[in-house]
Amino acid sequence: MSSDLIIDVTPSEIVIALQENKKLVELTRERSGAKFAVGDIYLGKVKKIMPSLNAAFIDVGYSKDAFLHYLDMGPQFATLNKFLRIATSRKNRIFSIARIQSEPDINKEGKVNELLKVGQKILVQVAKEPISTKGPRLTSEISIAGRNMVLIPFSDKISVSQKIRSNEEKSRLKKLIQSIKPRKYGVIIRTVAEGKKVAELDQELRRLVDKWESSFNKLGRAQAPSLIIGEMDRTTALLRDIYHSDFSSIIVNDQTASEEIADYIGSIEPEKRKIVKHYNGRLPIFEHYGIDKQIKGSFGKTVSFKDGAYLIVEHTEAFHVIDVNSGNRARAGNDQESNALDVNLAACDEIARQLRLRDMGGIIVIDFIDMHVSANRQKVNEHMKEVMAQDRTKHNILPLSKFCLMQITRQRVRPEENIETAENCPTCNGTGKIVPSILFADELESKVRYALKELNKKKLLLKVHPFLAAYLTKGFKSPRNRWYFQYLRWVKVEANSASTLLEYHFYDEGMEEIII
């Protein structure tokens, strides 16, 4: 399986599209200057204790107070709290947490008001980003993720990913990490560490320890609430989690970002640095590589997937519902049961893709086409588990019921990706009434005249739908040629397939949009 990453960098956000075998499977957006990402570590302040929930609300600087449950405080919370008191005291300077004597683990059955009080400073990490009206979900079990391992301060445990099948390799990695890790640090060894040499693992471990210990000085000067350790940008974080040797290309439309990603890939696999390429083509990068078209076809309420079959995707406050429909699909000579099985198996592939693409979380209920043979229901269940194995997000799949309903729970840590693909009528803007189309050319010409004469623009770029671009540019007597002879300035017309039929945008020579 080949994987490609297409990255669209704009001043306001970075959009990351992951393709597997040229099919879009993940779409991630990172707004410039975005805060409260999963992995960010904050010095917060306790705002409210909720004994009935056994939880507390923490001020980390977000508009809504963040939520911390007692069970998310971690067994080493008392030791972490002791470290925080020492680090924020001006009389003490910490150079290594190995010097801090560990406190006993907190009681699993304890109460939050036994450990926290209003106004208390607390060190927390974002476990779930703000979603809808809710603030961030927090944990006090601090961890710092690397590519090959996850570092856990104040813990001495070493765990190995269950996806590493070889017991000999598990034992080797565990002994290796045990021999090189500092005291008072625990480590979770990730799947990609399989087969790695000691030098590479030691280098990463030192880097993670240095990252944690860099917080010591920050804590001494910080005022709650404030960011102590920020997670790396989402592009690099995504690469850290998903990059593998099968990646065939990483294409970026920004030179600086391209160089940064190339440096990161070079640090992992020097021979793979060349797969990072800078795109500087005339068309927008997502249009050039067909991402825009896939987005239009993959989001929205109705999603087609095979021979006329389609999914209906509905969202409610409590859960998501996906209905599988065969549409006009029917194979001659096959009975209803065989057709239902064939459509349901194909639907599993598309549903697994949709869950990743939209990052749907919580409870998902899937209504498959009815099948009366239990062996067929088992085939669908096994196939769903197989295709969902590619999903990195934690999930649980329950077997099909006799009504062919399947329930999936999928961890939700970020807001769901929701793109509106339905377009307003380009002529009436949804009102049901339109102005005479003959007046549109006059309206466009008045805008051009205003930009060139009143605003005195030397150059003008007009982006329109391809049909409109053809009307404006074809022939000697085209409107564009007429504007040139009239105003003695050239108006560049560029076709943009993402535009609606009568949508248009003007840009000046600095590529700043002109609002007229």
C-alpha cells in the first residue's frame, strides 16, 4: 500500500490530506496559532471542585474551564504535585527529578476534594481538544510522545506495544530501555521501535528527557494559566505517528514547511528525505492532485461507494447513524442474500474510510442491509474488524445483531471534520428568485471598472468558474479584450473549478483579495 501526504499551507491554516493508494482517508486542519492541542502541557488553576462528579474544573486559559476527572489524575499525582511545589518555589532549583523522593500512589477509590482545593496550581495535559460547547478534557498523568517511545515522568514502568508480536524482540527492547533510561522515568515502547538499534533509541530518549526538563525553569517563572510545553505542530505530529517506509511522496506548497518536513524525515530515514517535494504549480495544490474533488464526493449526507450503492450519514447529539443502501444495484442471477452480502462488505471499506476521514467519534450505529444467514453476518463483522485495523484511533466493534445493526465506539479527541458540500443555487443564493442573467455581465464589468479606475489597480486577477472563464476569454471580441482596449490594463482571468457557477473573486498584484 502506497501512502501520500498532500499539505496545503495558507496564512490562516494548514490542511493535511493523507492518501492511501491515491484515495483520501484522512483530512486534518491546523489553524495558525491554534492552542489546546492534544499533548499540550499547561500550568492551570483549580476553579471549581465537583464532589458529585468526583472531578474538578481547571482554568487553562480557554474560554470554557477544562475538565479533570479523579481517575485521570494518575497514580503518581502526589509526586507530580510535590515536584510542582518545588519547581515553583524560588528557593529551590531542580536539575533532575531523580532527586525528588516519590510519594505513595494515590488511592484509586479516593475523592478529588482530598487532593485538590480551589485556587491550587496544577500541572495538566490536554487529552481531548475543545469540542462543541465543551472545554478541553485534561489528565495529570503527563506523557511526552516521540516516534519510537512515549516518556512518562515519575513512573519506573516499561511497557511494550502489543502489536510487536515477537517475544524475543519485546524482551530485547525492554532490557535495552531499562539499561539506558534515567531513574524516575517510565517508557512506553511504540510499535515502530521494532528492530531499532540502541543508538537511535538512546538519542530519542535523551531528547524527550531534555524536553521535559526544559519545563523546570519555565515553571519557576510561569503564572497560571500558561502553556509550559507545547506539542509539535500537527503536521510533524501526524508524521511522527503515521510515517512508515511505504510513503511514496510528501508534497507541500510552502518552501519553508517543505524544508522543515524534509529535515524531520531525514532525521528518521535519511534515504527517504527525497520523497519530500515542494509544489509551486499554477493551480491550487488540492485541485492539482484531485483532493478537492474527493472532498466534494466524500463529505455530505450521501456518499456513493460502489455500483450505485450509497451511505446516508446522519449526526445527532448522542451518536452518529450510517444507513447502507443498495440503490439501483442488483446483479443478475444473484439472490437477495448474495447481493446484500456483497454490498455490506463493500460498505465496510467505505465506512472505515469515512470514520477516519471525518474523524467521527463517540457511538456510531450502522444499519446494514438485512441478511438472514448468520454466517454472512459473521463475514461482515470480521471484514469490518479487518478494515478498521488501519485506524490508529482506539475503537471497539460489537457484532451485528439479528437486525443487522452494528455498534462501534471510537475515541473522540478532536472536533469532527465537517465540510458542507451542498452549494446554494449560484443565481438565487437560496432565495428561489433570481435577477435577470443578462444583467450579470454588466455587474461584472462595473466591478472591473471600479477596481481599475477608482481603486487604480495596475494589475487585476479574476478567479471564476471554468464556464464563466470561457465566456470571458474566448474570441477576439471577448469581454476581457474589450476591457483591455477600454482601460488599457490587462485583466487576467483564471478558471477555478472549486467556484460555483456565478461566483467571482478579484485579486490585486500582491494577491490580496479585493472586496468590491
